[in-house]
Amino acid sequence: MRLAADENLEKSIVDWLRQAGHDVFYGAEETAGDDDDIFLSRVTAQNRIVITNDLDLGELVRKKARACAGLVLIRCTLQSSAARLQWFVLRWPQIQNELEGNFIILSRTRTRIRSLD
């Protein structure tokens, strides 16, 4: 699967996704410091699903109707990177087949999936 991880997403999650066989464009490696609009335009042109912790990036897609192949917004308050990775890994199977064309919000207690159409 072609994914794009915003620069603020933990590297441990990016590494895990890559180890799971996904093609992950990581903003921290490729476009660090770029504006959210530039990042989103680039990864949308590559037809990648975006994974982010950034509310502003989520707002561009959901409220400002910017084109996007799909977006996962992570809203988890766990402090340690290891705990966040474990939490994400447990939730990945339930959303993995729902990524295309959807806006997914993952919080500690629930998952919300909304169509981008």
C-alpha cells in the first residue's frame, strides 16, 4: 500500500509500516518543514493515503475539502513512543481495508470512519 506519513508522525510507526511491506513516503525524510498544502499536494499526486497527528492537515482535507486519497488522523494521548506504536499496531487491522477514500480518526477509545466524498 502507498502511504504518506506526515513529518510529525513517530518514526517507530513509519518503520513498522515499512516492515509490514508498505511503501511509505515520510515527510521528516523528504519534505521536512514544508507547508501542509505542499506536503498534501505532493502525496496526493502520488495517490498515497496520509497518516498524521496534525489537526491542521486533517482540517485541510475534511473542512476545506482538499483532494486526498484517504487520511488517518491519530488522536492518541499516550506519551511514550513505544506505547503509541503498540496502540497503533493493534488498531491497524481494523482500518487497513478502509483507508481508500475515507477520513479516519483514531482515538484512544474509538475509531470514526467518514467518506471523503
